[in-house]
Amino acid sequence: MIKKIIGVLATLATLAVILFAALNFGNYTSLLPEDLFSGQAVTEAVEEVVPDADTTTPAESESADVSGGEE
């Protein structure tokens, strides 16, 4: 009996979610700010320059101490 009541409540909750989604179909508003995905924010993020490991000169890489200590 309790399983049947839980099943009916779950069915009613599912139908309520579907009904509210159908009633609010054309009125979507995002909770995120509108300028979050604007083109300006994207270009600012792209313009940041991070040096790669390939940009080091051979002189810098040869002078690096790889042994980890002084001998």
C-alpha cells in the first residue's frame, strides 16, 4: 500500500514538472548574466598570451640544472 502511494506521488510530481514546463515554454530567462557569453568577454580571454615550453631558447634550456642539487 505504501509503495502504491509513493508511486502515485512520484507520478503526480512528474506530471506537475511537465505541466509547469509546458506552461512556461516561451518565457525562458537565464539565471546567468547576459554579458557572460558576449563576444567581448571571449576576445579578452583569447588575447591573453601564455608562453609555451617551445618558446625557450636553447641557451636557456642548456643552462638549467636538471640534477636537482649542487655537487
